Amino acid sequence: MTAIWKRELKSYYYSPIAYVFMGVILFLFGVYFWQVVMSGSSYYMTQVYSIMFTWCMLFLPALTMKTFSEERKNKTDQALLTAPVSVTSIVWGKFLSAFCVYLFTMLITLIPVFIIGAFSDPSWQLIFGNIVATLLYGAAIIAIGVFISSLTESQIVALVATVGVSILLMLVDSFSGLVDNVVFQTIVNWISFQSRYTPFTNGIFNVSSVVFFLSVVVVFNFLTARKLESRRWS
């Protein structure tokens, strides 16, 4: 798995993908942090992460669209599948490489936070709660994106499909009020990513939400591995 992780992580930085992703996200963070500085109040720093959450979830599919789609398009997937490494290691290696690019980006956003924090008294609990929530939510989206990428050889299809799923997950809470059915509302509330993301943004460390997001990661990586396994034997 380590070899796959290193190979994929290098591939992100050998191509423009990581630089474009990080550049766009950090530019937007910079714009909002500049507004915080101009406002003269560190109170608005937590709102920066709340606003950027949506942008991050919409741009994350750019990291996952190539994970397996590119392999299939370039006909290099057979060499990968016949390599002396388990499909589980392949999937987790690719997942971790995409997540690391995202993690590095989010860690860099802490630089202006610490600089502003040195001259003010921000709510660190809320700030780190937002970061943890965004990382957990992002990890789930990355796992879903990797799975979708394994279903098609078109990176554009993988990108659009993952963006669609990401938008749907951010809007799923609004669906519970559309149907007056207790069972439907219970199911919608249970699968809601937003309801599990929100406690962290309020400074509450919710263990059940951590387990939920990590479970989504494990489940979709498992499904991706099973998809690759079926192709290996076929």
C-alpha cells in the first residue's frame, strides 16, 4: 500500500491537478481571510471555514476523477491489477494519496489563522472543530469519488457524477420535509452528512459522527476493492 500511496502522491504533483486544486482553494481562503483582517475581528475566522466548506466539497472530485478512470483509459489498469499487491492495498493507496493532497491544503490554511490568532483571541475550539469536520466529510467524499472513478474510464463522467453526489449530500436534509412520512424522514436524517458535520462546527466533538464518516470511507473503499477484484478475475 505504501508503494501505491507514494506513486499516486507523486503523480498528483507531477501533473497540474494538485497545484490547480491547492491554488484555487488557497486563493479563495486568502480572499476570505483578507476580509477577516479588514473587518478587524477574529470572530469571522470560523465563518471562513463554513463558507469554504461548500467550495472544498465541490472541488474535491477533481482529485478523485483520475484515480482509476485514467488507468482504464490508458490501459495501465491491467498491469496494476496483476501486480503482486492486493486490490485493497491499491484502493487504500489511491485514497490516501488524494486525501493527503487535501490534508496538506487544509493544513496550509492554518498559517493565516495562527498569524491572526497571535494578535487576537479567536475561538480555537470552533476553528479546529470546523477543520476536523471538513476533513472527515472530505474523506467520505474522496472515498465515494474513488469508487465512482472505478466505474468509468471517462474522467469527465467521474468528475460530474461525484460533484452531483456531493451536491446531493449537502442538500439531502431539505428532502426530509418534502414527504410527510416518518420512515422516510428517519432514513434521510440517518444518512444526512450535514447533520453529522454540524456538531463539529459548534465546537462539539461527536464520536458517533467520526464513526459514521470513517464507516463511509471503509464501505466505499471496500466496494471499490470488490469492483477491482471482479475485473481482475474477468
